[in-house]
Amino acid sequence: MKRMLAALLLISPVLASPARSAGPGPLDAPGFTYVRTVGSVSEYRLDSNGLTVLLMPDRSAPVVAFMVTYRVGSRNEVTGTTGATHLLEHLMFKGSPEFNREKGTNVDQFMETVGGTYNATTWLDRTNYYAVMGRDHLEGYVAIEADRMRNLWLRDEDRKPEMTVVRNEFEIGENDPRETLDKEIWAAAFQAHPYSHSTIGWRSDIENVPIEKLREFYDTFYWPDNSTVTIIGDFDPVKALAIVRKHYGGYTRAPKAIPQVYTVEPEQTGPRRVTVRRAGELGVVGVAYKTPDARHADQAALQVLAMILGSGKTSRFYRALTDQNLTLGVDADVGTFHDPSLFQVYASLAPGADHAQVEKILVEEIDRIRRDGVTDAEVAMAQSKYAAATAYGRDGAFAIASILNEAIAAGDWTLYYRMEEAVRRVTAADVKRVADTYLDLDKSTTGWFVPLPAKPAGGEAGAATER
């Protein structure tokens, strides 16, 4: 499910491999202030406008990944503009007076010429744009990326066709049982905080948001002091900083203070439930509990708890449900976001399985850990799985950039290293404590996806949502 991707990325933080040396700092780089080096990553600040730059040289392949992360996502939206950040991300590829299709200089044309790959993503706390290319083409891409930070065309003739593309993405999600249920659970779990709406937005907002609102988002959040540039791969650090200064240094800081989200979700004092009834084949049961932000000291123990409950054939949910032919699989994931989010459990029901029975077993397994705790052997196995996921996540500059991106969005890029270190220190007592603290029924939201049989051709399939 899309909302879980950031959590999965931080569950596999990439550590520097032996082939990577310590980060390049401090350097003699005019116009920059050296901030710190952690592991293989060094942080600099562009003096003229506050742009943060992270550098991780890696000579193992002649490629470089460049990424800019803007600290704006769906948490910065309100009713009427849900999905606006994502739609703006699409429009960022429509060109500017300097780089556009008519001149043959648009980003897609450049990347096709140099044989690189590029894309962008939007999430709850951030939007990012990135490319991976041969080391000789870094400046060509940086020039385009920096230009669209402040010089983008934002035209209604571009918004209209792109809106239909986004609406199609929305409809694809609506046809996915787990994604549909996930949206309803988050909407019920959060009543005040903007995590209540999904990044894709509500359909009517997607269709009707005016170009002026998108321009307002752009002019509010797309500034150097609200962004972080990350460069990973085969590059010369001093030259790379000079390139960044050349193309980003002419911009000022944001003319007004970047608006901060100050809404705090009120304490939940009782369990909540949602039911989604739509055409489908198999049911889903989801249970979500309130948990702290990604920077909180309890995150590592929550990650271990999630693995003990839902990772692989040795997990408790597998033995209690999947091995008993009641589910096709059960996932447990911890939200690793900027603000407090959710610990989520999703069970895909086997044919003929009963929602109530599966929910009862899920809750019983959680309550068993709250009451009796876990074993040292279970903790050690979860830590080993975590270490394996870390090693698997080391595959190339883009993989590293992706994980750093989520740590940046969470509010501290050093989570890239610190999370793995914290997981190694987790004990069985820690796991029991966080289970008892956070997996509280009074702070839970439970959802069922109940499949309805499709109606014969010519009729419309039933669809309803209950709260």
C-alpha cells in the first residue's frame, strides 16, 4: 500500500558499505558552510539561501544520483486542496522558458539523450525529484532541476490533461481493496491532523483545484531553504558543490516564513471502526494503533515488534493465521513519518475465512505480547532480518538516495544510520514495553473490507462505506 512505502524504506536504512569512505568534509568550498559528517554522508549549507546539500561519494560505478527533496507533502494540504502537492509534482515536468519541449531542452528530452533515468514522488511529508545518470552529465541535469525550482511554467492548459492522469491514478487505487481500506482507516484514525487524507487527494479536489492554488503551493514551498539536495555516486565533491552554487545560488530564501503544520491530533479515547463494502473477491481486516513520530526513541523497538508479529514464516501472525489457512498473508508496519502516525496490521483473508475470527486472533496475538512479552530469540531473529534488509538495500546510488529521502522527510537525515544502530540495542523488555504502551485498543482503528459480488453486465457493482 502506498502509505506504507515510507515506513518500508526506513525499515531498511542503508549503511555505508566497506567500499565507501567517510564523508567528504570539511571541504574548501566557497559559498558553503560545513555542518557535519555522519558515516559516509557530509552536510553543507549554501550561505546565500540556506539550501541543504548532502554528499556521499561512491566510486564503485561511474554514475551519480541527484535528488532534491522539498519539505512539502499532503500534510500541508487542507480541504479543497487535497492532492494539490501531487498534481503540482506532475506539472513540474511541463517545462520553463529556458527548458522546454519546443526548444528540445525539456528534462525528458535531456535524460533520453544522456541515457539516464528520472522521476518524482509525493508523500505525506515531502516531494522529491531525482535522476541517475553518467557522472559526466551531472551539471546538465542540475541546471534543469534548479531552474524549475523557481521558473516553472504553471498553465491551466497543462493542468487539465494532467488532472485526468492523476484522476486515473486515483481510480486505480479505488479498485484496490487494501488501498481503499487503508484510506478509510487513516481518515477515521485522524480527525484533526492532515494525515487524515491520502496523498492522491479526494476526487473532487483533483478535478477542481484551480491553477492559482497550485501556483500558491509552488510559491510557498519551492524555495532553497525548504529543500535538501542529495548527491550520491561517482563525483568530485568540490566540483559538485560548485555546480550546486552556480545553479541554485542565485535564488533568495523564501520571502515569507515557510508555514509549519502545528495541528496536533487530540488523544484518542476509544476504539474506532470502519467498514468498506465494494465489489471484490477476498476480504481484508486492518487494525491500526497510534504511534509516535520517526524521531522518537521508541521507534526501534516498534520496528522489532512489527517484525516479530508479521515478518516471514516465523512470525506470530503467520503461525496463528496464515499457517492455519485463515489468511493469505499478514503485514505489520510502523509509520516512520514527521508526525505521530500508525502501527498498522493488515490481514488478507483466505477464501471462506471469517472477518470476525481473523480480527479476534490478531488482537489476541497482540494482547499476548502485551501480557507475556517476547523471547530473546524472537528479538535476535528480528534483528537479523533487519540486518539482512539493510544489506539488501545497499544496491546502488538510487537506493541510497531513496532511503535518505525518507529520513530527510521525517526531519533528521541521520536516521539513515541511527535507526539501524538503535535496532541492535533493542531488548525483549523494550518490545513488551512499547507493545503495552502503544498497542492499546482505546487508541486503535479497525477496518474491514467486505467484498460484494459483482453485478451482471449492464448493472453497477455495489459500493458503500460505513463508519
